[in-house]
Amino acid sequence: MSAVDGVLLVDKPSGVTSHDVVDVVRRRLGTRKVGHAGTLDPIATGLLIIGVGRATRLLRFFGDLSKTYEGTARLGVETDTLDAEGAVVRTTPVDVTREDIERRFAALVGESLQQPPAYSAVKVGGRTLHSAARRGERLEAAPRPIRVDSFELRAYTAPDVEFRVTCSGGTYVRVLLADVGRALGCGAHLTCLRRTAIGRYAVDDAVTPDAVGAPRPVEDAVAHLPRIELEVDEARAASHGSVLAPAGIQGPYAVFGPDAALVGIYRDEGAKARPEVVLAPA
């Protein structure tokens, strides 16, 4: 077991991958058992949640949390990657008002299906879309359900648009802005993106990769989940992965022993509750 255990909030700089950040944390903490939740593209900055030790097994439970981003897009210029790292494929004169943009933002609020972009890590038939795109091949992934909770225009100085968006995990913000540009008739690409929050976790509480220290307790990885306190006998059974009585909660929930130690994550299935993750004692 790793001697280091818990959660880190890291402010990822631009120009490095999320995996690069993981490597920095591994070196600083002297452990290989490190992972991250919610990949950020190299061009993007902002909040990256890092799990260390036992917390790596809990990272998948961040996937359902909403993400908040702030960024800038440029109207009138389209690129093959939909962001500033790509090659320009089309330019169009811009004759757009603030009200036009606000209407297009509002039209995207709600649930919809989104096509993953060609330059992304999504796999089709075992191959990533970006590797095929770089070879001049075209692979298409099936559209995926997404949700946009809010899409706010913060400033508009043509041709640049500043925005804030809160959306479901798995949403490609650069696709949202490309869709806005297409609807406006002039095209657009993302020029800057910063993730400011993942659920209740804020980038204001994050540190740079080179400044990481002792992680937050592993319990912080499930602070957003419903919490159930178990009696001594129940906690002992849960620590061995036993089925429990249902808690009447929809979705995963964290179960704790009488000593307030996290035992694992359970989910109701009809008349039973089954473990999704059981943690070894710290």
C-alpha cells in the first residue's frame, strides 16, 4: 500500500498534459499509485483532481459531477482541431451582435447529443480519433449525451467572445463553441480555456504541480456523495465486500464505520446494496 493516501487539487498549467501532472506528483510524493479525474487538453488550464494511494480507486466517482469553465473563443476562424492548436481551415467575415451570441448560447442549454471531435482521445475500434485524424483518416464516434446547465456570455469584443459554461462531465467545450460559430454563420474556435470547478471542488483551493504537499484525506474523494454510517457489525461485513440492506438512495453512496473511517462505496440494487469499491484499511 502507498504510504501516501488522499486527494490533491492541482492547478494545471497550459502546455502540459494531465498525465504530465501525474508524473510530477509521483516524483514529488515518491509513489507510483497516482491518477487523475477529468482530463484537460494541453491547451487548457485549471482544476485537475489527483488521487493518491487508495483514492485512485475513487476517481471514477467524480465523473458525474458538473464542470465549470471560463474561456475565450474567436469568431470568424475555424480550425481542424476546433482550438488554437489546429490549422486554420476557413475564415469568414464576422457580423454578429451580443444578442445573437446570447441566443445561440441559450439554445445549447439543456440535454443533447454531442459528436466527439476528430482530434480527441475517444476510441473507435481500439483506435483513438486523434491518431486516425493525424494520418488523414476519418473515424467517427457515436454521439454522446451531454448536459449544459448554464452558458453565459461574459464579454464580446469582436471577434473575441468570453464565456462561462457549466456542463456535464464528458462535454467537449470546443465543440460547443464550434457549434455556436456554425449557428452564427461565421464559424469559431476556442482560443483559451480554464476549468474553475468540478462540483464543489474549486480551482481557488488548488496548487501548482510543483507545490503539491500532503494530500487531503481520502474521505475528501467522496465528500460529494451521500453518506451512510454503519454499525460495528455492518462495517465489518462491508469491509469484506458483503451485501448490505438497501439505503434507499439513488446512485452510489459512501459507507463509513463507527470510527468515521471510509469503508467503501455501495449502490442499491433492488432489495440489496452491493459494493462498488471496498477500501483496505489505511
